[in-house]
Amino acid sequence: MPPALRAGIVAIGQFDGVHRGHRELVSRARRKADELGVAAGVVTFSRHPASLLRPLEEPPSLCTLHDKVEMLVESGADFVVALPVSARLLQTPPADFVTTTLLRDLQARSIVVGANFRFGHKAVGDAGLLRDIGRAHGTDVLIVDLLDVDEGPVSSTRIRGLIAAGHVHAAARLLGREHRLDSVVTAHRQDVITARFRAGVMPPAPGVYEVAVEDLTSLNRTRQTTAATIGPARSARILAPPSFARPPVDGQVRLSFLRHVREA
């Protein structure tokens, strides 16, 4: 870590999807960092802990790690540290995690965390314990209440439930943006592009959706509205807009989900 980025304000969390609540944490860190003239950073994790603890119960991700980092920087972070999720990390006692990673390695002057944050071996650490450990070491911990939208708290779990049910417009209100996924083109047939989503990320329920499509392989990326049919096997059949240049097979297209139109 470059010295200029140490001794700053650090927000910590899983940040899957970088939804409105997550961006509020980064905004709080950014404002405090600007007041003190220091860097604002984010500590997150390379994947969900369930990927090691309960692989069959691992929830699908709302975004890739690359997109997560990109959105966190867009939200105001000067740097993002993505800790590799390993057996060693998950077995670390809460106090050791705080004193080693946050206080020794990052020299965090202040820590910003959501009220539902859990950490340490068997997730026994919570936001209150983090505050107590920080206080014992002279580090301020700001606990931010969950953001409430549409009569409920904003959380990645709630957003996954909406997307799984096809309610992409409602999910967008919690995300603060459209749910979007990148896919790999597998075939062209007349005016239909067939693509497959990457493993581990979360497509919506099967059905027909209004989407915005972008060709990520084109130098002149344009966003055009069309329809896409999402299948049960992580596949998408995209109706190519008339002026949309066909991306090559193995090229990448991004789908942003606007609304559910009907069942497939």
C-alpha cells in the first residue's frame, strides 16, 4: 500500500452489487476523508464466504469483482482492497482481523461500516464489536444504519430475491441503477444474437425483458433498447436492433435489464 493511501478513512463490507446502501457508506467515508485531507478507501472480499463454508448455498453475485471495484471507485473510493477469501481469513478471530488488516496494514484512521456487517471466525464479530475494538485502539468507527427503500431495508439479499422473481425494475430502485450483466456471444441467427452469462453471476428469472444492449468489443460502444429472452440455462436470445452491429462470436455484450415484459 503506497504511504499516501495509508492512515485514511476505510469503509468495509461485502459490497455485492454496490447498491444504494453501499454507496452511502462510501460517501460517508469520502466526506470524512475530505474533511481531514486523507484518502478514502474500501476493504471488500474477493468472493462470498459461503463459497468456502457452504459451497452449495453460495448466493449468485450481483456483479463481478472487476465491476464491483469499478463501481466503488466511481462512488468515491481512492483505492479498493479486495481480500482473498481463504480458510485462513475465515478462521481469523475478529480482534486479530481488525488489528492486523485494518489498523496495522492500512493504518485506518476511521472505519465506516453498515449496521449488519459481520466478520471474523464464524462471523461472531459485528458492528458493535468493531466499534469496541476500534475504540480500544483510538480508532473511530462510524456505524451506518441500513438505507430504507420501498418499505424495507436495502440489502444484497433482498435485491437477489427481486431479480430471482423477475422484478428487475424494483431491483433497480434498490441498486440505484439497472441490474446489468456481461455475456459472451455464442451464435448469430438472422436478427437474433445468442449469448451466455458467466458462471457465478445472477441473471433474472426466465422470461422476456426489455433491455439495453451494448457491444463491449466495439470501439464505438452504443447502448440500444431491445428485447431479450432469458432461458433457464444462463442463456439469452437478444433481438438485435436494426442499426446494431453484430458482435463476433466470443465477443462480449452487456445487458442492462429495464423491465420484465412477459413469461417466455
